[in-house]
Amino acid sequence: MGRKRLPLSDVTFACAFKVYSCFSGRRFSTDMKTAHKLGHVSKLPSYNSMFRYFEKPELTPIIQSLIVQSSLPLKAVEIDFAADSSGFSTSKLINWNETKYKGHGDMEHDWLKAHLMTGVKTNTVTAVEVWDRHTHDSFLFKFLVEATAKNFDMREVSADKGYLSARNLEAVTKFGATPYIPFKSNTVLREVPNSLWDRMFHYFSFNRTDFMSHYHKRSNVESTFSMIKGKFGDYVRSKTPTAQMNEVLLKVLCHNICVLIQATHELGIETQFRN
């Protein structure tokens, strides 16, 4: 009954193209008409239709799957990885002092946190999770490692001190990789002798130069966020939580496509693109 739904492939393309253009919905409609004439989409969606699909939770797993697929052609060159998170501002205003101290203060924009794992050689994103600003980085580290290990052979994983925990160290070594997560100044040895925690602590303490030479690969994840925000913006235009999450994920997808095209030229990687 009613109007027929737009093909999901057309809507996904339109939403990704919209994020890539960094234009408003009305300004982007001209680019979408050109894409339709070139045969990239079978039906031309209106900008209001795109906004409605941005708000659909069914679109989230599709975008996440496309992010993984866009990273797979680089699995032959990526064996070292780094994890971190960064925020993307929204249009919603919050009062930081009111939130933390129940007082009065300046209004600030709310934000979402994108937690991702990236290859240190090409900066391709192999796994990503988008949560609210209260989510701790360490909680999602295990999921990023497991998602990456499904498709990549990992040699080492770097992360900052915020990810330090026995659970996260074991999550990396479980897949035969070495975790390079620096210890804090108040770190002590565990009661269990010869544990992974003790071995990594001794390595960090007595081979600091060698440890840090591996750990400094983590700076590449900062470069990844800089590339995403510099090209596609550090804020989201969407208003609802689901649409905001999908918009951040689409920024990552567009980044991966750009990285893949660049790597194809620089590394001579042969790739096949499907419509």
C-alpha cells in the first residue's frame, strides 16, 4: 500500500554521497540529479527522503558492513594497528557545569564518540563503534580487536594509557599479536606470577626505548581522525541520535574509500569494485 520504497542501494549511495559532499540537503540535490543522469542510482530520492533514511536503524549495520568491505583490499599490507576515539560535535547544546557540578556555566555542544581501529600504514579503518560521549574508551577496545582479527592478521596493536587493563592485553594476545599499551606511573605487579601483565610490565620498564618505538605507531590513528575531520568535518548536521550515528559512520566509510583509491595508485593494489 502507498508509495513504493526506494531501493536500499540507491538510498545508501545517496546518503554516503551527501556526507561526502559536505553540502546541505537542498544544495546537494543538484549533485544527486547529476548522479542519477550518470546511472549511479536507478531512482532519484528527494532530500527529505534521504533525511528519513538517515534516521533508520536498519541502515547502521549496512554502513558498518561497507566499512569492513572497503578495508579488505588492504589486508595484504596492514598487520600493525592502532586504536583511539574522538568526538564529533552535534547541534545539541549542553551545560557542562550543570551536568558535572549542578551549577551554572557556558553552553557547549554535545558530541558523539567514534571508537575505531586503523591500520598504521594506510590509515584504513578496520572496525568502528559510535557511542555517546559518556562511553569509556577501554570498554570498546576488545570489540574493535575482535572485529579486526576476523579479517586481518595482526602483529601488534597500539593504544594509549586509557586502554590499559589485563582484559585488553589478553584480547590482543588471544589472536597472536603483541599489545603496546604503556603502563601508568602507579602501576604495580599482579599477585599471579608470570602473568601477561607482569611480562608486559617488565618489557615496558626495562626495554623502554624498544617498547616506545612500537607504541609511537599509535600516532597514525590521530592522523586518521585528522583526515576524516579535515575532509568531511568534525560535526554532524543530523538532529536525531540514530541519524547522527549513521552520519559519523558514513564519514568513516567515505574516508576508507578515499584511502583505498589512494593506496591503489601508490601501492599498485588491484581491486574490483562492485555496484
